[in-house]
Amino acid sequence: MQVTSKWLDNMCFVATTESGHSVVMEGSAAEGGVKRGPSPMEMLLLGVAGCSSIDVVLIAEKQRQQVVDCQATVTAKRAETTPKVFTDIHIHFKVIGHDLKEAAIEKAVQMSAEKYCSASIMLGKAANITHSFEVAPA
């Protein structure tokens, strides 16, 4: 796996993946400036949200759950001093579907957290990661 990052201007970069997908990332926008993309630290949280959501949906579907939507909200706290690493990360899933079994969704979240989500397991080496979930009817 390989990505490249190219400086555009100020603190703005465009990153491109090996598969050809691009995203604009930007550090602190200049006073009054328009922020054109997420920060690199926000991108890490986006990766955790996406990685864990994919796991939860795939595992739930293997358990024959009829998932129609899955939303992950990731909240994080950072250290006060440099390097301002994440110290605490919480992932909350809202899984929406038809006749979902709470125990099945709980197992899907647990399996993602403990075995499958490479992004959250890797960040868990540096930060305290917690999970919660709710089930809602479609």
C-alpha cells in the first residue's frame, strides 16, 4: 500500500492513493481563510470510522441481520502537549435495520474492536479506545 501527498499551498495538500483516489487535507486555515479539507488527524478518525463500520456491517450480515444503515460517530481527545496524540477515542455505532437482534450487533461491534478493525486496533496501541452502540428499527 502506498499513498502520496503533494503540497498545494499554505497548509493544504492533496493526497492520492495507489488506486487513484484523492483527498484534500489541510492544517490550520489562515485567519479568515477557508478550510478546504479535513486535517490529517481528522483523516485518522475518518479511517477508524470507515474501517470499523465495514466490519460491523459485514459481521452483522454474516449473522443474517438485515442492516439498512450504519452510522459511526468517533469522538476523540488529544494530549495537551506536543506531540498532540489521541489519548481517548470513542466509537459509537447506530445500526439501523429490520428486526435486528441487539446481541448480534453487540457481537459485531466486539469482533470489530478486538479482532478485525486494523485501524482502531493500531490506534489502540497509543490511545484508550471504547465502543458503544444502539440499534434502531428501519
